[in-house]
Amino acid sequence: MYLKKTNSKFVWLIDLDDTLFFSGGKVMSTINSRMTSFIQSELSIGFEEANILRVEYWKRYGTTARGMQERHGVSFQPFLSFSHHLPCFEHYIKFKPYVGRILGSLIGKKYVVTNSPKNYAVEVLKKNGLQKYFDEICALEGMWINSQLRCKPARLLWQRILDKTGAKKNHHILVDDTLANLRTAKNMGFKTVWMREYFNKGPVHTKQISNRPRYVDFMVSTIKDLVRVSGKIY
Ligand SMILES: [Mg+2]
């Protein structure tokens, strides 16, 4: 974890995939299929079996990488480097043109908090000219706590971020498309914003509900709404 202490009153913790841009289409399907290929070759099993394991580990361990490490002793970095290597991905990772303007208008520190690898997050933001809006990128490699990977939605991750930022609990605002992440963040005392701009556009979200759960403070249908939300929070 590389977060710096900050005197800013508010800390925006903003998810990347399917929150700042739509990854549910070609990006996710490419990453998933590369993960399955890696598992297939590493464990010498068929594609179908490898695909079932990929999903099973993602559900059980939060990330497939952690499942592969815990169950098969597969090193983290080669798995992530292979699965998140997306040739020419700048052609299909496109942010809406207003994202930078909205991020720039939010007062406080801004951190990307993503369960994806750091290289991927940096490249995606850089290619779209958005890295300058963030003070820090908290990615998968920075989520090791007490020798265990504690990615979102782990409560320990939120605690670690709190300790590092030094800001008040309710001055942390998590913006995320995944309800499980918002639930633990709210239990921690954070403010929560459920980003639904890309809701139900990808296969992984089809089971999510459409009403506002009690642990969601704000439900927004576009990142533009963060300006309105910030007005209520500040
Ligand atoms: Mg997401």
C-alpha cells in the first residue's frame, strides 16, 4: 500500500473498471479468456475445467490470482502479467469525454482503488490522460496485509486506507459499481456511491439488484452526478 498521509478533508476512493469506464465488454472478456488459458496450461487441464476454476476462485477468494496462489502455489505476478496483457487495448478502452472534467472538479484527495494490477491501471489512465487527476493508485499488488492478499471488499483494506490517509471515516467516499465493496465500506463508516453508469451492460452484473440498498448513500447513473453528490457531502 503506497498511500500518503493527507491533510485534505475528503478522500475519494474511486473504482476503475465499470465505474470510470465500461470494461464489461471486450476488456473483461479478453482478460477472462487469458486467465482461463493461463490456468489451462499451468494445470494441464481442458478449457472448460479451467474456466470453471477461474470463476470459482474469483467468487471464493475475491480474485482468481489469489485462488491460484492459495490452491496451486502459482506466483501472482506471472499470472497477472499474462492475463492483463491487452495488446492494443487503447483502441477499446475509451472513457467518456467528460470524465476528466468531473474528476478535476471533485475537492479532496482522489485515489483509484482497483483489484486490477497496477500496470494495467496506470496504462489505462495514462492512455486516456486521466492519471493527473489522481493522487495515488491503490492496486492489487498494494493490497497485501499481514502476508495475505486483502483486496476489495476486505474490511482490512479499508482499515489500512484509513490508517494511511488519517482522514475521518465519514470523509472517505467510495465510488464503486460493485455492491459487495460498498457494503463493507459503509460498515466501516465510509460514505458510499453506487455507480450505475454501466449497470447491467456486462455479464458480471446481471444479478445485481436495482433498488438502493441501505448501505448505499447515493445511487448515481453517470459520473456527472458526482458533482451533485459532492455538493451534499461537503
Ligand atoms: Mg468495478
